[in-house]
Amino acid sequence: MQSDDGNAYFAPINSCVRPICSLHGAALMTVEGLGGKKQGYSTVQQNLAQANGSQCGFCSVGMVMSISAALSEKVDAKEMETR
């Protein structure tokens, strides 16, 4: 995504209800862009798997993307709890 001042930022979106046309001009990163079998998994993906934190194929992806976005914004743990 891009802010009004032109700086890029990482923001999770609800892909189930987000019209694709609303992403025109935005960079889109999927969970595959964070990591995978060939390039290696991201720290969030590794930790979720090692802690048996996976859910269904949709929920786990959403958790990984939301946690990764919060970490990229340097959100503290207390704020994460309220999101």
C-alpha cells in the first residue's frame, strides 16, 4: 500500500471482501511472497508451524500476514492484543 506522502507500507487486508480494482497501483504481497519451501519460510511462518499454531488453510495465512504486518510496523505486544 502507499500512504498519502508516497511512502510504501505493509497493511493486511480482508481479501474476501476487498474488490481487486481497489488495489490498482498497489503492490500486493501474498503469504507466498513472505516465504516458502524453495526460498525458505519467514520467521513468522516457522514459529507458527513449530508452535502448532496452524488452523485451516485460510486462517493460518491470515494470521501470518497480520502478524507480519504488525511486526513490520513495530507494533508492541499490548497493541497487538487489541487489534
